[in-house]
Amino acid sequence: MCYEVRRRGTKRSIPPFLCPSTDWPVVKMGFGEYPVDYNPKVHGPYDPARFYGKADTPLGQVKLGEVSSWLARRSVAGIPSAVSRAFWRWQHKYVLPKKTGIAPFAQLAIGSMIVFYAINYGKLGMFNISTLLNRALSYKTILPLSLLFQI
């Protein structure tokens, strides 16, 4: 039987299915789990924006002959973790400070504009500069070329 010790020294029994046991399988890095390499005694409080694994050579310091072995050490399974760390770094820098400015909202608005422009790029052919030039020259408009090219 497991017991929880309260502040005043009293004990309270805990149901057996909530007791920590060494017989249960240990699942690492599921939802709500810490990374395998994280040690609170060494690293202190957990920071989701930090990588706790073994440091590897940065891409800028890799020689051309070692690029293939450097890429072989990479895994597709690490991409969600990298995206999550980048998101938390952005959160810590722009969103979570006490005196947040307009920067995170502007970045979100501009980022969404770029994403939706990329999604609708095929439908926006009328805004292509070559299409505008062809229309201007085919209709024989009086529009001078200096206005088109801002010379």
C-alpha cells in the first residue's frame, strides 16, 4: 500500500493503480514526458526551447566531405521536436515577456499573408508583371513605359 505524507505528518493511503511501481513499462518522450537526456539535477528547470541531447557539429562548420555523414545522422523524427523548440524560442522572445509590443501580432499577420499568397499563387495570375506588360502592349495604351518600370 502506498501512502502520501502530508505537511503536518499525517498519512493518506493512495489507490494501488496510482502508486509508482518499477514493474510498469517506462515510456520516454510521450505526451507530457521529459526528454530522455534531461536531468533536473544537472540542467535545472525544464526549458522546452532547449535541446537536451548531445551537441552535434553545426552545419556551418561541416566540411564538404563530411556532409553526407552529417545528413545521415539526421532523422525525420526529429523535425517535430525542432519545430516545437523554434516555436518556444519565438514564444519566449516575443509573446511571453511582460511588456510585449506589436511584434508577435505583426509577425503572425505577415506570416499568414505569405502562407495564403503561396496557397493562392496559381489563382493570382493577373498580378504577374509579364501579364500586365502583355496587356499594356496588346491594347496599345498610351501608358508610357517609364510608368511601368519606374525609370
